[in-house]
Amino acid sequence: MINRIAARIMEEVKHRTQIYGAIELKKIRDSDAIVVDDGVATGYSLFTALKYIRNMKPKSLTAAVPVSTKEAHERLKLYADNVICPLVDESYFFAVANYYKEWYDLTEEEIKRILTDYQEKYGD
């Protein structure tokens, strides 16, 4: 089951890299990298991202999330040098969306627009 989940996540990573562009190795190597997520339920996607970034040899790697399950929070410590998470939820039922007043997924077009706006304002 875990191999199936990992394969699905890697396919999503490949898809997003094609759509949004890849992170340049030279920008990460020897830098302090911070990976931000909107919250962590199982953590599989974030763990995959952290492993990907770790392979780029940053000076340090920080995971920053507003909310996480207890189990995922403990595992985050295995993948990141620093974990910033102000709320660790120990309840049985957990959904990241429960912690937001408004919750919706961005479309690929919205994400592309945000990335384009950022690049125009701040450069690569």
C-alpha cells in the first residue's frame, strides 16, 4: 500500500514539475530551505517534497505548517532539521480543512498566475 501511495505522489510531483517548472539545484544547495504546507494529515506529500529538497543538499531544511496530526509531526522530525508547527492535533478524526474558515483548492491556472506574478515581481 505504501509503495502505491509513494508511486502516486511521485507521479503528481512529475506532473507539477512539468506544469509549474522545476526548482533549480543551484538555488537550494547550501541555502536554508523552508518548505511550507497548509497543514499535514498523513504527511506523504510533504515527506516526498522534503526528501526531494534534501537531495539538493541545502544547508538546513525546515518544514513549516500551521497544523499537523501528532503522528505526522513526529515523522516530520525525521525529514527536516527544524519543524515549525504551532498546533499539533491529537484527535482521531483530522482534516486540514477543519482549521480554516475558508478552504478551497487552487486550480492549476491560479497557481501558474501566482507563480508568474511572483517571478515578475521578484525575478527568479
